[in-house]
Amino acid sequence: MIRLEHITKTFQTKETNLHAVNDVSLTIDQGNIFGIIGFSGAGKSTLVRCINLLEVPSKGKVWIRNTNLLELSEEELRKERQKMGMIFQHFNLLAQRTVLDNVTFPLEITGKKKAQAREKARELLKLVGLGDKESSYPAQLSGGQKQRVAIARALATDPDILLCDEATSALDPITTSNILALLKEINEKLGLTIVIITHQMEVVKQICHKVAIMEEGKVVEEGLVSQVFTTPKSEVTKKLLLTEGEEK
Ligand SMILES: Nc1ncnc2c1ncn2[C@@H]1O[C@H](COP(=O)(O)OP(=O)(O)OP(=O)(O)O)[C@@H](O)[C@H]1O
Ligand SMILES: [Mg+2]
């Protein structure tokens, strides 16, 4: 579903060139929940933003379903992007719009008729367990509810990939667990491929099939979660396992 080939992203700063992502190659299978974990500054967000070209890689290829995104025209890229949803740590909801209108927003952009957009949004709000909140405004919701709205919005255009960047980092442990259970349900029900960026070990343990560990722009270790966590090879992985739970 997703194949990153020798991705490098270099940021030019005044003094130096910073390789935020440094020659990363990864394959993520369809229907998988794939975790990318590492300490702050490891390059996780930059890497995930390279998947939908929010960040254009300095080098390498981004294959989505056998299409190299870097070779597409703007119009073609726009279409490919509609098949990728993204959710963030701080939800990024539109404060001026109701819950329902937040979820219809991406559909308005694609030119869908209002009635159809609303029908779809209601269906998704039900899926994420917020059927009764459509007229509320984001400020009236809890963090977990806001993230549910963000998930519904990310699913509005029927994507087959969902990118999550620290989607549970602002939530308490129980709410985190509920959101992860929801993501797992969506993965199973809709067959979505999910990429989860996190610095929380327990997130990976709860729902990921495979995991890649990043350090200084590189993937230092990857494999099945069960394998990587029982026999960690790299020092970073061992450190991540040690710090588990400390942040709560
Ligand atoms: N637009 C930018 N310009 C310059 N440097 C950047 C830019 N974006 C990211 N970086 C640098 O790239 C490195 C990787 O950043 P990135 O945000 O990908 O890390 P991260 O693993 O997501 O960290 P965190 O866990 O804190 O979110 C950092 O050193 C950061 O300062
Ligand atoms: Mg980040």
C-alpha cells in the first residue's frame, strides 16, 4: 500500500543542513496498523508528512498503490491525497463550525452536494460514537470527543490510508485506550491501512501489527511488534521500553 524508497528530507538552516529524515525505506502492507516510534526530534512527523507530500522529500520515492506520488500532476496528487486521511495531536478542528459541519468540510471541498455530505457525516459520527453531538461546537467537547470528530472528518472522503501523528498524546490513558480501540475497529471494519506516529510505547503495543523505531532521521529497527519488543536490538528501542509509562 505504501512504499517509501530512500526518503531523505533535508532542511536548510542558517548554519547547517539538517537531515530530518535520512535515507528511510519502509514498506507498509494494506490493512496493517503500522507504528513509527522514537524520541522527540527523531524525524517521525517529517517522515509521515512525506507520505502525503505535505513535506516534499529532498530525495527518494513515495509509492502509494504502485504510483510514485512525486511524478503526479497537481490535479492527480490532489485526488491521491483525498484517499489519505490525517489526524493530529491537537485535533485541528474548525472552532466556528459545528461538529457536523467539521465533518462535511472535506466533502464541500470536493464539491459534494450538501445533503449527501450531511448524510455521510452523520453516518461517520455514528461510527465514532458521536451521533448525538452533531450540533455541538468543538469548544463544548472533551479531548477524546474532539479526536473522534477529527477521525470522522479524516474518513469523510473514504480514504484507504489514515495517517495519525501523535493522535493520542494529548489524551489521558483511558481516553487514549478508547481512541485506539476505535482506530482498531475502523481498521477492521473498513480495511483501512493506518500509520501511527507516537512516542508512547503502549500505543504501539495496544494496536500496531508492525513497528519501526526512528532515531536521528533513520529507521534503526523494524519488524513485528511482538518480535521487536521481546528482543529489542537497538539501544533506542531498549531506552523507549525503559521510559514506558513514565510520562503519565
Ligand atoms: N520546517 C522545518 N525546518 C527546519 N527544521 C525542521 C523543520 N521541521 C522539522 N525540523 C527538524 O527536523 C527534526 C525532526 O523533526 P520532526 O518534527 O520530524 O520530529 P518528531 O520525531 O516528529 O519529534 P516530536 O516527537 O517532538 O514530534 C528536528 O530536529 C526538527 O527541528
Ligand atoms: Mg512530531
